[in-house]
Amino acid sequence: MSLEMLEKIVSFEKRLQMNMSKIFNPTHLSLGHEHVAAELSDVIRDIDWVFSTHRNHHHYLAKGGSEEALWDEIMGKETGLNKGFSGSQAITDKSLNFHASAILGGLIGVATGAAYAIKLNGTSAIVVCCIGDAGTEQGVFWESLNFSSLNQLPILFLCENNGMSVDARIEERQSTEIEPRIRPFGIDTFKNLTEAVNNVRELRRPSFCEQKVVLRAAHLNMATMMDLCDQKEPIHDDK
Amino acid sequence: MMINKKPKTFAEHINLALEESLNQDSNVLVGGQLVRYGVAGLTTGLYEKFQNQFITYPVSESLMNSSAMGLALAGKRVVMIHVRIDFLASGMCALVNHIPIWYKKGFKLPITFICQVGKGMGQGAQHSKDLSGWFMNFEGWQVKTPTTPTEAYSMLKESIHGDRPVLYVIHRELFDSTESKPLPDPSIIKLCGASQRHEEEFYRTQKKLSGIK
């Protein structure tokens, strides 16, 4: 795992945490998730596509994104990645094939479509579709599993399971463990992220990888979005 | 490949526009649930010629609508066919939350959703709606409703080879028609819960108006 990337993500997020009162759009820190992205940065290539969620800073930096452009975007500046239009949640970088969305699970089907186009184009690129545990609760996730298995698409569904959807615990929301529900679709499942990426790259088959993580920050920026959840910043001490 | 067809009806003109576009550009894709099977003439005979440019979808409208955006981001020109506009509404997220916003961000999104509506022809409460008005209010969308067969052809070609999301809406009664048709006056159609009663009311009123007993 790239220690340099790990440090880059953590220092970026901590710098944001110190500047929360200056942020006026919903911003979700990835502290506690950074090791997943650091490992991804070792195996992801420029031609690959990454689709992400509202919690996306670590994925963007791991894909090779610019810290400065991301910072300015979060701060709502003209010099930001999308001129301040997207804010933290929906950042897009065409040059890196990187897209994120604030709508939970909203890009799962988009990622699946991109994987279909890549298959038709016959390139060696792959798609990594990053979701959280709650992303698997959306219907389109199961539609996409079926379709990507049926058509053998080069896509990895990477699930960072932090066990929380804002304040709601996973036990309140889901009937059983996620991974055993994926396998019957004919999708290879992995605990190791590098192995999962290699499987998609070499066999051009859809795969699923679950990474259990603990979020070491509040769900979102507490300074300006105080009313949205029942948490304090930070909720976990660094260990 | 030379295409030698003399289209007359709306459906034949749409079919020709699709065939020419598929032939002209291998990035043009036709997707939907029943696209292999003709869709009442719209795609008849095309699957056999362009198999690699056809995508058969499961009954997964959220996936159909959102994957259209993914295909377009990766360089494809997408024609997605919903046999009823009511079915398109089953997967609205990408149409509201993603496609218009990514278009505003500056992405070329050549996506054409072909939808049919059946308002006024006795198709019941869930096959009769015309939701195209919604899309006129969403920034980024263009709504196209052809009124003549040749317009059906030219509007579809413009949409496929353009660079923006288009909702292409056509009334089911026009498919086999060779000319424009006025829609029945909506004020004489009474909406009610059961489609049978709806149809009875509709045709009784039509008969009364035309003097048939």
C-alpha cells in the first residue's frame, strides 16, 4: 500500500476538518477509509474509470486527482475542479475518467453502462464502482449485478462498509451479510482489493470486494450542516 | 451498405433513421427490453444486421436510464427505447439527478430516449400518460414530438447525431399512419379508475359526436 498516498489523503482531510466553518456545501470526510483508496492507487491505471459517491475525496486523490483543484471546488471557488458548481459531493474530472455523485447509488448504473462501452471498445480499461454499505440497498445495485454478470462486464463493485448510513446502523437496515447475497449472481467476490482488481483486469469478469472500515469523522461537515445528523466532530479518537 | 427503402408510415421513417445511423456510425447503439423483436415496426429487421449494436435489457428501467449515461460518457451514441413512457418513469433518478447535471457540467451526452404515449386511445390509466411536460421543465433536456412521418425521420437523426439528451415522444396511434393525425379533444375524455369504463366512455362519446348509434 502506498504510504505516501495514505498520508496525502489523511493530511488533506484533516486540513478540511480544520477549515469546516469555511465550507458551505455538504462535505463528507473519508478519514478511516483512506487505506482502501491508498491500496486502490497502487493498482488503478490512467485509462481506468472510477465512479464514486458523496464520500469521494480519497478515491479522487487515489485516481491521481489534483489536491488544489479539489480543495478549491470544496471551497466553492471558480478555480475549482468544476468551477465550484459540483461542491464536494458531485466532483467530475473528465481527464481522469472520474465521476462522483451525491445521490446514493446513483452512479452504479452509469458505471455499468461505461463498463459495457469499454467491453465494446475492446480496450484494457476497467471500471471501479465505489459504493458504501447503504449503496447496496438501492434497487439499481441488484439490477447492475445481474446485467454485468449476464454480459461479463469488466467492472469491480468496491463496497466500503462502514456500517452506518448517517445515524442508522446496518443492523437496522439489512437482513443478512452483504457478500453472500452477491455470489449467486455469478460474481466473483474478494476480501483482498488488489486480487479483486486483478481478477477484473485479467478475466474481464465482474467482481465484488467488501472492505469493512470504521469512519473516523462525523458523517458530514458539522459546522454548516449541523441539523442533518446527530453526531459530533470528531466522533472517533485517532488511535 | 446501400439502404433502399421507401418509407411511408411514421414507424417506417423511424426504422430508416435508425438503420442509417447504425450503418453510418458503429458507436450508435440501440437499447431496450424488446428491441430485438421489432417494437411495432421501429426496429424490425435491424437486429439481424447490427447485432453488436443492440443491447437487450432486463426489466430494469433504473439501469436502462442510468447506463445510457455511462455508455455516452464512454463515447457511444445511445438510443434507448421504452415501449411506454410510463416505464421510463420507473427509473427516473438518472434522468433528473445525473443526465441534466452532467450535461450542464459540459459533457456531450448523445442520448435519445424514444418513448411512446397512448393518451386517448383506450390504454388504461397506466399506459396512457404523457409525461413529456416534465422534461420541458428540466434544464438540459430537449423534447421532440414529430407530427409528420418525415419529421419523425429528421428529428430522430438530429437527436442521434447531436450531442445532448433528447426525449423523443411519439403517439402509438401514429405508428402505422402515413400522415399527421389530430388527437382527440382531451376535454371529452373522462378519466376514471378502471380502463374498461374509460374506454367505454371514450368510444361512446366518439360515436355520439359522429352521429353513429
